Amino acid sequence: MGNRVSSIIARRRHPAAGYAAIASGLVVVGALYSALSLGGASASAPAQASTSIANGRTLFEASCSSCHGIDAQGTSQAPSLIGAGAAAVDFQMSTGRMPAKEPGAENERKPTEFTQAQIYDIAAYIASLGGGPPIPGQDQVSIAGADTALGSELFSAECSQCHGFAGAGGALTYGKDAPPLTQSTPTQIYEAMLTGPEAMPVFGDGVITPAEKRDIIAYIINTRNEPNPGGLSLGRTGTVTEGLVAWLGGLGFLVLIAMWLTAKRRDKRIGSAEQ
């Protein structure tokens, strides 16, 4: 009996016994946490997600598969959407760009034919295929406390070359154009920076941080509400540019007047000579 007790005590004093006890404790705690978390409200989340994906697949097959393929693998008419992500789907469909009505009109904003819930379902299905940025949350697109001054600088450096200084849009090469941002929601602007639709480059979080994206969005939204006391704004390109255009226009008008007066005098001289 004494030998057995001594053996048990020796095993308890073994250096590995402490590690084994800690590991067993962690396993028990993990099991209890998993049981509690799965038994709560989150138990319904997987079922809800599965329903959303299933609904999205049905809508996709009915409205999108003719161009993008039955499994979104792409066709000769449209690219693959595997890896595109939920944000790209939400941007394209919420702005009415997709489904496309006719070739060449993919960059034009149109009224959408889907409810926001249906768009979310299709986005969930595409996201389930793997990859791509998710739809940003409200905290990511909120402009409360954003730095509009920094947003103005970032917009001028990264966006104004295509969209104009006030986001009114502009022409690009090869017959393309950058659309105006006057109707874009904060979510759509954020999604466009994440996904780079059409000719727009992708501005990932490593290029423009989430906080800087909010600053840009705040600048765009605030610019819409700024008064324009100068009348014809010329896309709000600034007082220097507007003054230059006015000066050149006035100079051209004076040149035309001078040419008209010169021609009139010449006609009078010719008439006098003939008499």
C-alpha cells in the first residue's frame, strides 16, 4: 500500500504533471465556452446565412447567369465573379450598373431592379464562392468626426484627375468616362475604392487607410452642400481656372469685335472706291 501511495505521489511530482493539468483545464474551458456560445443566439446565424446564400444563388441563376455563367465562372460576355467579393456585387447592383441592359452601358448609373435584401443575398452567394472584400459596415462609412480638410487633399491627389475637383465626373481615354459622384452613397464610394470598378484603380487599405477613406467620403458629401456664390462653377475647378476661362473668353470676344469692325471699314472703302 505504501509503495502504491509513494508511486502516485512521485507521478504527481513529475515535471510533466503540471503541464498536463493546465492542458486539461484549457480543454474543459474551451468545451464549455463552445457549448455556451453555440447554444445562444448565434445558433441561428448559420441557418440564416445558408438561407441567404440559397436565395442569392436562385436570384443569380435567374438574372445574372446568362452572362456570368451558371456557377459565376464567367463567359465570353462577362468576367468570372469568383473572388469578386460581396462589396463589388453590392456596388454594381445598388447603382443599377448590373445586370447590364446593353453593351457599353456598364458604367452608367441606372435605377436598380432589385431590393436591397435581394442584392445582399446575391452578394452573400458570390462571397460564398471565395475571396473579395466584404460590404463595409456603417461604422466604416460614417463621416462623423472625419477630417474633411485631409479628405480634400487626398481627393485632389488620388481622385480629382478623373472625377473632377468636385466629383462631377470627367472624360477618360478610349471613349470611357469617370462617372459623377453626386448621387453616390457613402457605402458605394467606399466599395468603389475597395473594388476599383471599370477603369478605376483599387485603393486597398494599404494604399488609403480606412480612416482616410472616411475623410474622402466626408469631403465628397460636404462638397455637395456647399453654396456656390460664383454662378457658373465650371465644375468648381477653382477661382484661378474660372478667372482664366473668363479672361480668355473676354479676349476672344474683343478679337471678334475688332475683326468685325475691320471688315466693316474695308467694305466702306471698297464702296467709296467704286463710286
